[in-house]
Amino acid sequence: MFTNIVTHFETLEQRPLERMLFLVGGLLLFWIMEGSIPLVHLTYKSTKLHHAAINFGFTLIHLIIHTFLAILIIRLSDWCRNNQFGLVYWLKASIGSTILLSFLTLDFFGGWLVHITEHKLKFLWQFHVVHHADNKVDVTTGLRHHPVESVLRGLFFFIGIMVCGAPMYAVMIFQTILVLSAAFTHANIALPKGLDKMLSYVFVSPNMHKVHHHWKQPFTDSNYGAVLAVWDRLLGTFMKLDTADLKYGLDRYYPNEQDENFMALLKKPFGKME
């Protein structure tokens, strides 16, 4: 089984159409589910399609940046393999252990650690505000990141690869699950509360991540996880909030009425921000 997994994912980076299928397929699935089992009744400023178009604009820029980052990721992973550098090589991990260890490390550095860093450092927070400024959190919000933030997340991802020595198949397994997780956790869907709570003990669930998008601190500064919920629970950044009390957006930093002004969102981080 592991051999087939390795063979498939080892060259996935070279098949952009297949990678795009995971992204588009996940979006469409949860887009449909949002219409069937919405968590919150969202009244869009214009239309849901217009809101999605704004967020897709950021996605297109991110995909261009990722094209260049992917070259570095491949070279870094190959360097680790050729030099037997990283935890998976030092521990002589099996394929299964390599996948697990790489997943844990990449999720910590490329998910939780970079996220909390963006919240704690004012300069970086100015770029992350673009993501939090979305007043209508739905499946497309997971795609909404300022280009500078995309580069920063890439740098933390490089650190994760260096630490664990993740081979490309492990990198691609993580990135595929990460894309689907971002769509799932941001989607405006109402899972049965018991199921959502059960999921949140291990994985970031929709309700758990919605707390992070609540407009007011300290809730904004909680639940930083990308795929796994264990980092927030272990490191004291986990918080709960009843979904009935959710309000999206920001109580300062950026005017909520401008949350769909694409050019303003791009330029605002470079100006003065209270």
C-alpha cells in the first residue's frame, strides 16, 4: 500500500492539473454543502459569486508565487535526501513513519507556528489582516491570503522540510490534505455538534476554526491549527465559542465595509495600520 502511495505522490508536483483538481473539487464539494447545510445565513454585499471572485484573485497570485516556491521545495527535499539530513533520515524511519513524522512537522511549522507568528508580530499581522477582514467566511475564504503572507508561509514550510527531511511524496501528501482542510474548515457548513466536537480533538473542525475568525480578541488569537488541532490543545491556544455568537470581520485594523475592495486589501498592509 505504502509503495503505491509513494509512487503516486512522489511526482504529483509535476502534474499541476491533478493538483488543481484537488483544489477545485474540494471547493465545489463544500460550496454545494454550504447551500444545503449552512452554519450562518450570510448576506453578501453583492453576490456570493462576487465575493468568491475577490478571494479567487488572491488565489491566482498565490498560485503564481507557489510555482516558484515549488521549485525550491523540490530542491530542498532532494538536498535533504541526498545528504540524509532531517529527522526521517536520522531516525531511519520507515515509509509509514516518514509520512507521519513529515506530516506532524510540516503541520506544526507550516500551519500552527507561522500562523501564531503572524498574529504576534505587528508587521506580519498587517498582511494577515487581509484574511481576517473577510466578513463573510465561506469556503473561498481559505484562499484569501496576501501575496507577502504566501511567501512567509513558504519560508516556514522550508524550515519544516529541513527539520524533518521530508521526501517529496510526504510533502505532496501533506499539501494535498492541507488544501482540502482549508476548504473544509472555512466552509459555511453546520456539522452535527457532536461530530464537530469529536473531530476537534484531533483535527481542526469547521466550528473550531470559525472561532478564530470571530471579530474580537482574544478569540481571534486562538485556534491557529491548519490540519491538526493537537497543537492548539497542547500549547494552550485552544478556545471555544458558541456558533450563535459568531461575528466575522475585525473590530479594528481595517474597515469592514471595505472587505471586498481588492486593491485596497493589497495596498493597506504597506500603509499605516492602527
